[in-house]
Amino acid sequence: MIHTPLWANSPPSHRITRMAKVLGFVVLLALSALICEAATFKPISDSHRSAALELFTPTHGSFSSLEETYEALRTFEVLGIEKQADIRASTCASVVDTLSSSSSALKDLFQALRVNGILKCELNKKALAGIAPRLKDAVNSASSLLDYYYSVGSLVLIKGLSSIVEVHLESADSVFRAIKAFSQSDGRWRYSSSNPESSTYAAGNYSRIALESLAGIISLASSEIDQSLISMVKDNISKLFDGLEKFDDGAYYFDEKLVDAHGHQGPLSASSAVVRGITAFAAVSAEKLNLPGDKILGLARFLLGAGVPGNAKDLYYQIDALASLENNRVSIPLVLSLPASVLSLTRKNQLKVNVNTVLGSAAPSLTVKLKQIFSSGSKDTSVIDQDLKFDHKNAVHYLDALPKDIDVGSYIFSFEVLLHDSDHKTIYATGGRTKVPIYITGAIKVDNAEIAVLDNDIGNAETQKKLDFAGENAISLSANHLQKLRLSFQLTSPLGHSFKPHQAFLKLRHESKVDHIFVVGNSGKQFEIILDFLGLVEKFFYLSGRYDIQLTVGDAVMENSFLQPLGSVELDFPEPPEKAARPPPQAVDPSSRFGPKAEIAHVFRVPEKRPPRDLSYAFLALVLLPFLGFLVGLLRLHVNLKNFPTASGPAMFAILFHLLIAAVLSLYVLFWLQWNLFQTLRALGFLGIFLLFVGHRTVSHLASTSAKLKSA
């Protein structure tokens, strides 16, 4: 495990970057030889349950198809999630409709019966009795594996629902031979008789379809199937297992295969399909399948090693296959796992081991032995051969204390599981020895830490100061280009051994934000670095001034890793020559370019001083005097109202005309008191249209009346 240094965001020099890459590569090579042969496999956990609730989400109370419904319900059933009530009503209605319809396809009938097997809907037995003859005819006329799979599978499901409906097959032997005819000599299967070539997809789904169909034939047969036919199928399964691929950690899988040039089947779905097929066939076979237990355990390890799949289909494949392995007649795999793979010497953690089935159920009575311990730092192997104690209350095997010679570092612990009951050896698969990577951590002791400025010619320490990495350091040094800077310290493990961390870097940062990073070398326990400033003036770009000093020491197994500011050093370099390299441009902070700008504070002009209120009211009265004079003038002139229209229509227009004029006059008042120019013009435009219209009608009426009087 290589950790990214805490200073990774700073721009290091090219030489330091190359050195860091070489260091990381060397560490990786040292660990890979051991880690690749060890891995931790854990039974399903709450993470799978959370993923199931997230991936299988019904829309408006139902899923898009009965197939998707079954996959969701089956996953919930295995994981112990109570979600049936949410979709029961709508799903059962769809199941009943599908089984009642005479036009339903074989696939729909099969999916409906599978869903009903979980929900237990209320079905009409007469409807089931009507479906059975159709399914038997489909078995006799089938020409592909899917036809056999849907029809035989549906009959098996009906058999489990009702003992009244007759579903037994009289010609079971001939149907068994017909399905067996699709098999190939290499253990794979063809999809149909019209395709004579072996399908590479048969390594996965076709094998499951064929084996589950054959298992259904055995359970539906009215008489015992010819044992020679069953023996041929068992031989077929053995050949199929010869094509298993293997990882270094002991996981077995069926490789990805081409699906008849139409797509790809991943190793997870292929391995899951084979597991479900062989466990289904073994459940109805009179004789036990003689398959290697290590390969069954290896398939379980592969399925568990996939973690939590990211889509609903793969999650269903994984959970359904693990449920098939949980209790089968081939071999039940037992998985050894560790609650914690990181143990602290400082806190004196105990080594604990769990042994469970793939779904987390308790294992039978057994003993766990710690056989060997491999160290990643050397080729030495410690032979332990010690039994772990068993805590009955917590169902965990534990070791009181780690061996005394175990220091901090990464190790491979080799365990062996021994069953107490000899009969269990034919039921369970333990897989022999299991290698598990374990990290031992602890606090590393830092001693004799000091920093000094040395004279270049004789190497005497001109200034020397002690450092305390447990506290704060704020040293202040000064040096010129003819001197050196030396930093030294010792690292000791909890057992007193020399400790070499993955990362030990010294960084000097100029006040202009230019960084210089150096790897701190070691010789045994002693870590030391000497910076000869005479040879580093070009690297430092002749930049004199203050440099902050920072030391980084870190490792995956070091509990007290630190990034420690040590203080500063004032460097005095000569003036740079004309062709000297310039410091690299510093990265622009994105927040300065795209971040929020400084708030603008606008200063408004100080308002003019207003006149007193009484003076304003007096001025308003003077403004209104002309209007009052206008009204008095109208009274004094004796306004003639004799020509005001008397008819209802013209009178209405005349009244509206005068009201609109009054409204226009009121606009002036509003403009004076409250409105602005735009509001006033908008209202004036609206009133002006009506004023023109009613004014034109009024004036036209007066003109016509005047013309009539003149003609009279």
C-alpha cells in the first residue's frame, strides 16, 4: 500500500518526481509477490442489502416485467428484506391475468409461476389444470433449450403448488435424451438442434438452462430415469469444470465468452449460472456429484470477491448463486474472514477470525490453526502451528497475543480450518490453507533529531539545534552558498528494530512559493540528508531570502506519521548570471480567477436639502388656485348645457367623454404625487384610445344634430 504524500499538491522538481516514482515501484514489487497470493473474502453484508434497496426500485408500485419482479423478490428473500407488501397487490393481479390468458407465452407463464412461488397469490386451480396440458405439449414439441426450460420449469412450479394437477411426464427418458442431445464432448451445450456448432455461451447460461431442465425432468418423471443418462450428465459437468480459470488468491471463475456474436457474458453471470445449474441438478440426483471442493470454494470466493455489483442484474446473479451454495448437495463452502485486517501493537489488538457460510450463517464445530506468517520485508517464514481459541458468545476465533517477533509491517497469515466431525468433511469445503494479508501498525520512536549548518570546507557545525517531533519546532537558521544544511534523525520500531518508512521527504519553500523537495536517505536506523548549497544554487534559481523547512515522514503501518514544520533558514546566494534559469511560474489559484469578487460599496450623492413642510403645502395651494379659478369662471360664464344629448346612447358616450377627460386630468395628479413618467405615459396611452373613440361619437352626434336644425 503506497500512500500519496501530503505535499502532493505542491509542484516538485522533475528529478524528485522520478525518484518518487522509482521508490513507489520498488515498494510495489516488494509487496506484490506476497499480496497477489492472498486476499480477504467476506460473506454478504449490510452493503448488499443497501444496494438491493437502491437498485431494485419499483415504479408506481410495480416493476417493468415479471422477470424483473422475480429477480427483485428473490434478492430480497435471500437477503431477508421485507418488501413484498409494497408490490403484492399489483403483482398478484398481473400474475393472475397472465396465468388466466390462453395467449400468454411460455416465458410469461414461467415468470408468473416463479413470482407466485414467492408471493403465494390466490390462484384458480382450474386455471392451473388448464395450463398443464399445454405445457406438456410444449415439452414434447420443444426444439430449443429455452423451450424445454420454460415448459419443464413451469410444470415443476405447478407441481409444488397443487397435488391435484397432473404434471408427471410419462416419456421422461425420451425427453431427457432429447435435452442431453444438446450437450457437447467438452461439457458445453448448444442452444438448438439447428445449430450444430458448440456455443461458447454454454459455459454460462446455457449450462444452467440445460441442467435445471434435466433436474426438472427427474422430478417430473413418473418412473426412475435411466442411471446411465444421469451418469453422462455428471460426466458432462466434470468436463465443464475442467474449463475453470483460476486467480492466484484461490478464486475460480468461468471466463467471459462471446454470446453468438451478439454480445458478451461477464465472468460473474457465467460463474453464477453454472453454480445455479449444478446445485439444481445435484438436488434431485440420487447420487452425489463428485466435484472438487476447492473449486466449489473457489467459485464462492470469486462471487464474494466481486464485492457489491453496481447493477441489479449482476446483484441478482451474485445473490442467487450464493444462496444456491449456502445449502447444496455438492459441497457447502466455508469462508474464512477477518473482522479487522489492521492490528495495532500500540493498542494490543487481538487477532480475530470468523468462519461462516457465504451468507454469513454459523459454521459447524471446527478449529482454526495459525500455521505460518510470511513477512513482506524478507523471505523468512515463521512456522507457528498454533490453535486459535473460540469465543462461543461472539462466535469468533481469536489469538490472545501476536507472536513476540512480530513487528510493524505487512504480513501474510496462513490459516487452516479443521472440522471436528469427520462426516462434515464430505459436506463442507474448507479449501486447505487460507492466506490473508494483515497489516501490523504501531507508534514509531523518533530519536536524536537535529539540524545543523556546516562549513563547506572542513564540515564543522557552525549552528546546531535539537528537534522535538513530539512538539512544535520554530528554529531560525542562516547560511550562505558556501555552507551546508544537515538534517538527521533515527526511527525505531516498537521492537527496537530500524524502521524505514515509505516516505521521508524534506521540503524547502521560498517566500515566493517556490518549492524544493528532497528524499531523505537512511543507513540503518540513521536518516540523514546534507544539502550542499554551493551545488544547489542553480536549482534554487539564486533566490536569496527566507526558506520554510518542512519534514514529511509517513508509512501505512506508522501510526504517528507526521508532516512537521521545523522553522526557517535565511539563505544568502550570489547574484544570478545573465543566462541563469528563472523560477517556474506559479500555478494560478482558480479561486482568484473564477471565485467571488470583492463586494462593491457604492456611495450615493447626499440628497439636497428640502424646504419646510409648511412652505410646501403653501406652494401646493398656490398651484391649485388656477383650477379653482377655472371652476369659478365656468359658473360666472353660465355654461350652456342645453346641447347635452338626451337620448340614452349619445348621453352615455357624452358622460364617458367627460369622465375620461377627468381621468386624464387625474393622471397629472398621480404623476405629481407618486407615479413616474413611464407609468403615466402607459396609462395615458390606454385612456387616450377610449377618449378618442367616445369623443368622436359625441362630436359626431352634436354635428348631426346641428345639421338637422340648420336644414329645418
